[in-house]
Amino acid sequence: MAQKNDLLVALDVGTTKICCLVATVNEGGGIDIKGLGVAPSSGLSRGRVININDTVKAIRKAVDDAADMSGFDIDSAYVGIAGEHINGRKVQGSVAIRNGTVGRDDMERAIKGAMVMQVPSDCEILTRVPLEFHIDDRVGIVDPIGMGGTRLEVFVHAFTVSSNALRDLARCVMDAGLNVDDIFLESVASAESVLTPAEKQQGVVLIDIGGGTSDLAVFANGAIHHIFEVGMGGDALSHDLATGLNISLETAEILKLSHGCCHEGLVDEDYEIEVPSLDGLNSVNIGVSSVCQILRKRVEELFGYLSNNLTQSGFDDVVRNVVLTGGTALLKGLPEMGLEYFNRQIRVGYPSYVGGLAETVANPMYSTVVGLLLYGPQERGDPSLPLTGSTEHGAGSLGRLFGRIKQMFG
């Protein structure tokens, strides 16, 4: 039986599904998957909770299944958050170096100074990512500790989230009987499980297409530099098929998974598929070319949004390749469509860097929940890391928010 400190739990509360993943830390410091629970989700829309009761029930189902599979009791978890309410902003801070050599205190003071920023009253700072440091006339420094100089300057990327969205998510997790170890951006978590260190260093775009939202995140020089979220994902494809073909949403989802393709060049022939009619009393024949046309139109819209944002972000020139992940990443023709819009090497990202029952989560739909397992302990366990984590949150706005939420439940 694993010790309490060796047990890790991650919770991905998505628009179409909720995943709970249980793992233990092995003797070598690696992570071994022990259990997985997945439950359909209907209590969220575009990453926001719209029905607390439905969301709580789904969380409980996923957690109970993961507990049964792993044999461990679950009482807390790392949680991911996504949605169009998430925004990033680059801020700057500088301080005099006290003893002529940069120490940890100098770096923390510079970062703290950068975070003296105006935040809308309905938002919270969730994540802060130092991008680079300057010492006097030297620029582009990643780790300034031990370097000499008189003035230290830091550039930080701060990410804010809706206070209400954060509060509702935390309440659902707590109502389901769990404590919240911490809440992280899902795009950052997904990157931890699917991107290589070389990709994050050289420049890469990660596109995570979930059920209700799609995230674009730019990584370069080992850090995240830009994020963009749009309220459109795999469920939009299913809804388009249901509307365009006059079939039920359930049938459309099955059709998408079994015969879906969004690139006509990969449709070998226009054969027809027999599916139930909308009323369920009869059957209708649908050509695969019709399915492809409908899916392509929506993918064109999605990739149009994402590629335009990348261009406008100013990071287009630093990106070498594109990685697709999330449940929709396995849609046939999606990499080919991505190549048309991004004109770069493109691959599908599968979660990795874990052991144990790794094959259980060997699917892009589990990239976020695996990433939370990898990213959460890293950020909470090393107080020297000037990113997120409970050390940074505990004394800040997020810590106060958790305190208020706990008071709500007595």
C-alpha cells in the first residue's frame, strides 16, 4: 500500500467527460498509473459549470471508479481549468540587486514587483510564468541566480481566470467530497505530458481540442508565452452532423467516431452508411462524403480562428511545429487540415512520461489528466520554482479564494 505522500490524483473536469486518474510515486521518483475513472459530463458548457448537481455526480462517479480500480481511497486531487475566460498578460518588474550577486530573494522581489498589476474585480491570477531576466545590459537570462550586477529585471506572463468560474469548479470538486490540492491551466498541464523538452525549447504550438473548448498554447525557450482559448471543440462537430444530417446527437457522435473524416483527399470512395433516423423508427443512408463536408467546414472555422490568433500573437515566427492533442485529435484528416492552415510539421500528441498502467491512458483524450499528475507535484513540491504552486497561491488571491470557498461549507 502506498503512503499518503506517494499517492497522486488528477481530475480533468471537461465539457463532455470527467476523468480521474490515480498514480503512485515509485522508488525511482517516476509516476505509475494505478487507476482511471471516466464519467460523461453534462454540467459544463465551454469550460464553465452550468449545473452544479450534474457536475458533482459525474465527478463522484469518475472518482469512485478510479478508486475501485486502484484500490486507494481518494480525498484530494489536482484539478485543471480551461475556457474562454482565461487571459494572459505580459508584465515587467525590476529591483536593485542587494549584495551585488543575484540571490533567490532578489528574483522573488522582482517577480513580486511585476505582479503589482491591475486585475479586474471578477478575475483571479492563477499562474505566473517568468519568461526571462535582464541584469543591467545583459538580456535573455533564464536563471540569474549567482550572476553579478546592480539591477535585475524580469518579464512575467500572468494568466487570469474568472473568479466565478474558478469558484464554481472548486465548489463542485469539494461537494463531491474532495479537497483541491491546486488548480492549474489545462493547456500547461497537457504540454507536460505530450511535448518534449526540445519542442518547448525550440518553439511549438500545442492545440488541445477538447469536447467544448480548444486551447492554443505557444511554448518557446522552455516557457509558455501565449495562450488562446475558443469555445469550440469536438461536441460542435457532433452537433453539426446531427443538424446537417437530421439524425440524433447520439447517432452523430457514433458516426463521427466510426466514419468521421475532415479531409476529402482521405475519403477513398463515397460509400453510404445506414444509421437510425431521427425518430428511431426507420433508417437512413448517409454518404461518407456528406459527413466529410460537414466536418471539414467546422474544422476550417476552428483552425481559422486558431491560425489567425497565432499570427496576431506575434509568435508565429518562433514556432517550428504543431502538436495536436485532446479527444478530437484522432479525427481522420485533422493533421492534414492542420498542415493547410499552419504550414508546419504537425503530429498528434499522446500522453507519456508515466509507467504502471500507462496503456490505460495511451490516448490523446487523456493528455490533460496525465499532465496534471506530472505538473502538479512539480509545482507544489519545489518552492524555489517561481511559477504557480501552493506556496505562491497560498498567500495570494487564489489561497484567499479557497479559504472563502471552504468557509461556505462550514
